Amino acid sequence: MKKGYIQLPHNIHETMIFMGIVSIASVNIIAPLISMFETSFSWHNYLMTLSIIPFMWIAVIIIVLLAQKPAAILKNQFVDKYDSFGAQITIDILCNVIIISALMTIIGTWIGQRQISLAPFYTYFNN
């Protein structure tokens, strides 16, 4: 199997497009929805959520970049280099999502509450 075939995205341009789409979608959709589910659906709560979106966007970008190497290591524990492209990419996506979700559950809570506390660790599995 060709080495370049498995490695996506292929260049920095594709990486930037991917990061932009994923981070904008996750920050503008997921963060307000979670906030609304935990508090209540109102314009006031939505506008308060908008004030933290720039900080959340920066956190998503940093975490996605930092999660790539650990996710690749974790993926290699489950798949062999001779496994199909579908298996490789599915496990890679799954590992990235697990790591990013775990970190964003904690860091997103800190950003949303505007303080660093142990609360996200106590309520981690509830979240």
C-alpha cells in the first residue's frame, strides 16, 4: 500500500481547510447546544455563549493539533499496516474523536465557567 495514500490530509492547505471546517462547526454548533441543554434555551444564554466562542475556537485548534500524535499511536495499537484503508481511517477517526472529546469535555468546561476547577473531573462521566 502506498504511504501517501493513508496519510490524510496530504498537505498544509488540506490541513488548514479541514481544521477550519471542523473547528468552526464544532465551536458554533456544539458549544451553544451543550450550553443550552445545561442551562435553558433563551437568547440571553445564547448571547453569553457567543462571548466564549473565540476562546473555545482557539482551544479546539490547539487540541486537534496536539491530539494527532497520541491518536496515531493509539490507532497503531488496533490496526496493522496491512489493514484496509477503510479500517485505518475508521480507527484513526475514532481515536481522534475519543481524545479530542475527552480533552474538550474538561477544557471546554473551564473555558465556559471562566475558571479552572476540579468540577469537570467530578462530572466527567455525566457529561
